[in-house]
Amino acid sequence: MNSEVGERFSRRGVLRMTGAGAGVLAASMVISACSPQRRDGGAGGTAARGTDTPVEKLTLALPSSLSSLDISREAGILNYLVAALVQESLLSVSPTGELEPALAESWKQPDAKTYVYTLRSGATFSDGAEVTADDVIASIDAARAEGSALAYAWANVASVKATGDREITIGLKAADAAFAWTPTPGTLLVSSKAFLAKNKGRVGTAKTLLLGTGAYKVTSFVPDDHVQLERNAAWWGDTPSVRTLKLSFVPDAGTRLVAMKSGSVDGALNLPSDEARSWESTAEVTYTGDRSVVALAFDTATAPFDDVHVRRAFAYAADRSGMVRGILHGKAEVASTLVSPQMWGDLLDEGKVKRGYAALPAFDHSIEAAKAELAKSRHKDGFSLDLSYPNSGPQLGKAALALADALKELGITLKVKEVTLEQWIADLVPGKKPLQFLWYFPVTGDPAELTDSYLASAASATNLPHYKNPDVDDALARAKAETAKAERGRLLLGALQDAAADLPYLPLWWAQTATALAKDYVLEEPGAFALVGPWAARVKKTA
């Protein structure tokens, strides 16, 4: 196979949130010059254009603090939201989910296991040093290193070599059609070889910060308070309108809204749907489908969830439609599997996706059905367990409390606990707890991003349920080597259908992201991945 991709696109935004799957935000939004109102952005948002009027300083609120800016150490969506402004990858992902050039101006795939990237001429780091092949290779080596949160994505790589002054060739151990998305910001952000060597183990801290080629550079970072960035004059893209960007960490919802009303902040990112409604009289709020999924992960290797009847009891007890209506105010869709219908791109047409999803088990809410399933299990007398959720996702906590209330009728006690986002991410590993939330924001336009990480038995770092099904593993393995898009789509959809019957996860909803800005600002080029990448370079004064 040969496919050469040149610089056919204007500079646009990238990626997502993140990589280790540790939840995250891929969002979009648009704000017009009219009075504050609610806007439904849909899957791709609504187009809006701003002016080139300079913005001296923009301050936005984030719902949680960060302990590190290095995504290989802490791979949450908010970490990506900052890091992807500062660092770039070989390729980018457009706001609507297509592969585009970034530090690589072109790329090709001469065979199923070989990828060749030609580096952009003249790209420099914010310290003035020119980007070289050695810098990219050092960054890939750092991502692949033991202990990196990104290492899982590079496990199939056999070699990374400079095959020219501006050319890098990556060889795989085995064919994998999804690897085309790996050299994007979700699993690779490039820094300089010298910087990585000098600051090994300290990258992303308050003293060391980050070094990259992106639209912005970090000037200060206080883990419990804020991160501040300045426009990078060396960036190869169009000059951003916003000169200084301050991202304040404001975990309390009430404090965030007061800050907006007082003018202390100019907006907020990743607002929970229930909170977003209270912003509609103060700012422009945009709701955009972001392809994210919220699900419960059952550890199938541990009691009580090693019993499928217990898993089914939970599925029937969860009033997912009620959660979408009551907690999310309709700004979501009940999920039937991990992969949202919008993730299939050109692999499957809309009709095949609809028919395939219609065949998935529904598990409509029924306490009687839940009791009947529990009665068939080895735990019919009930049990007690914990469920934690991150403080940046209060909607998850409300869903957990609603489920806990329903489970009482089955004799099951569910203890719900709020933890920091950092703690939740640290706990999000297989075997840590028998029941966990999976809150995932895709960073690519490929359904294998979810299936390979969360359903393949070999994915030991991310397979939260310890799930193993030979038919699912076989379908996923065949899909990796498949070059025909329709057949690859059929295999991936079949894997989802087989897994749904086993219920290792209970998908709750596919969400929308709520974003708020003062009416003076607009974010151009909205889409499912609009806020992961150089998003601040597309914030403009309204026309």
C-alpha cells in the first residue's frame, strides 16, 4: 500500500484527550457576538468566525488541578488540554477527526508494517533550536519507556530510525491498521532530545515545565492553582490572537460561576451538563457531541463480578435513560457499547452501524429483572462494595448515587466516594478495584482505539475487567492486519457484539461537552476534538 499525504490542509487543531484512556475531554464550542444563550453544537458544532483583533490576556477556568504537565506521567484530559498547546506530534487530528500534517509535512506507508514521515522544514522549538529527526526519535523513546503512560501504544514497534536528514521510518513487529493514529498527540508529544536528557524525571514539574514546538509555551505552573502560557513566536502556524493564556484550577462549581459573573475568568472548559445550565444566563454555552463514553467496568476475574448474573443485575438496575434525562438534562445519549456511532468514519456506512447497534442487548431498566438475575447468582443475599468518581465529574457521582439507591432493593450496598482527578487516574488500572468508572474521551477517529485497549485480553494495562474472549481476541487480531476498510469495520463491530453478550462493561452514556465563553470570544473550527490540540490559537474576538 502506498499513500502519500502532502500539506493539503491549513493549520488546524489536533487531538484529544488522552491516551492512557484515563478519561479526558475532547470538546468543542462556538460563541457568537449575540447575547448569551445556549447553543447545541451537535456532532461537529456550528461554524463561526472571529476577527484578528489582538487579545492581550484570556483567563479560563478548569474543573480540577493538575499535578504534572507531562502526559507520560499523568494522562488525563486536562493534562492534554495544556500539553497539546505546547507540544506537537508528527501528525495531528483535525477538530472533526481526520489525520493531518503537523511536524511531519507528509507521510507514507510503503507496506503493512512500515511508516515513513518527512519532517517539516524550519520547525523550531520555543527555545529557538530546530527540530531534528533525533529529537523526534528521543521523544518516541520516552513515550515507549517503561513507566510511561503511553508505552502501551508503542508496544508493537520494532524499530524507529532516521532514514534521512528529515525522514523517520517506523517499523512494526506485526501489521496494525490502527497504528496510523499513534504518532498523533494522544500518544506522542515531541520535545527536544537535549531537554529530555537534561530533565529526565522532572519534565512537566513547576520548575522544569515543558518544551515544545506548539502555539504556546508555559511560563508558570502552580499545581494547585494555575498554569500560564505565552504565545510562541517561533510557531510555524498562524500567529494566535491570544497573547497570554491563564488556565485557573477551580474545582468548586459555585466558585467557578461566581468568578465568571465577577469577570475574574472569561469562561470555563469541560463543564458538567447540570452545572452548564446555570451558566446560560452569563455566558454562551455550547453543547457538542464529543464521542466520549461513561461506563462501569466489572472485574470479571474477581467476585462478585466473575458471575455474569451479577453483572446483568447491575445492568437492569441502572436507569440509564433516567440518568440521561435527569442528571444530564438530555445532553447525552444512552450508550449500548463503548464506541459511539460517530466513531466509524469510512469503515462502515451509517446503515450498517445502526443495524449492528440495534442487535446489541438493551438491558432496559427493571428492578424485577435485576432481582431475578441476582437470584440466579452465587451472591443472591447481596454484598457491599465501593465506587469512586473524580471530582471533575460530579455527573458520574450523581449517577453512582442513583445506582446505589436502586441496588438497595437488591440487598446490595454501593458506597460512593469522591476523589481527586489525580487519584482517580492513579487508581484506574486493572485489578485495583472490582468496580470502576471508565470515562474515556477518544483522541482518534478509529474505533480500534477503544476496542484494542479495553476488550483485547493482551491489553494488560488498560483491560479493566480482565476480560478474555477468544472470539473477540481473534476478531481484533484479524482487524489489525486487515487492509480492506469494510472488512475491518465488520470485524470490529463483531467484536463489540460478542463482548456485549458477556457484559464486561455496562455503557451508561455517550456524552456531550459543555463549554462556556464570554460573548466577546469565539472558538473557530469546532468539532469533537477541537479542544485537544492548539485550540487557543483558534480563540478570537467576535466579529
